[in-house]
Amino acid sequence: MFIWVFHRLSGLLLILLLGLKFFTSFFLMTKAQKPDWALVLHTNPLTDTFLIVLGVYHAFYGLRTVLIDLGLRKEKLLFWVFTGLGTATSAALLLIYFTRNY
């Protein structure tokens, strides 16, 4: 039940966060004078962290759902495997994101 609720909520949050990123990028690409609010929202590391973590877990839990639909019935094992994979992948991507030098 937790995975089902998380998958639905993370999908909604991903739509909102990606919409915010796209919306602010339009203001940053088309104007000669860049609005401060758009620059702050677009370069906010908290937004990027949420996008990375939610995107990774949403993808892995979606794969888990597909495997269960295909007939694999070890739901507890799949939960822990995909949670571990999601944690490792999120940690690696966040490490790359926060240590980049550009």
C-alpha cells in the first residue's frame, strides 16, 4: 500500500517540479533582463534534489510494479531490492550533482 501511494504522490510532485523548472527556464532563456525570482527558483538545489530523488524512486518502484504485473510474486523482496537500488542510485546522483565543478 505504501508503494502505491508513494508512486502516485511522487508522480504528481514530479509533474509540479518539472513544470516549475520548465516555467522558469522560459523566463531565463527569452528575456535580456533575467527576473530574480526565476533565477532563484531555477537554480535552487532543494528543487533539484527533490527531482533526483523522486525521479529515481518513481522509476524503480514503477519497475517493481511492472515485475509484479508480469507474475513475480515476491513483493517484500522486490520492495527491499528496489529500495536499496533507489537509495544507492539517488546517493550516487546526488554526489555527482553536489560535487560538480561547473
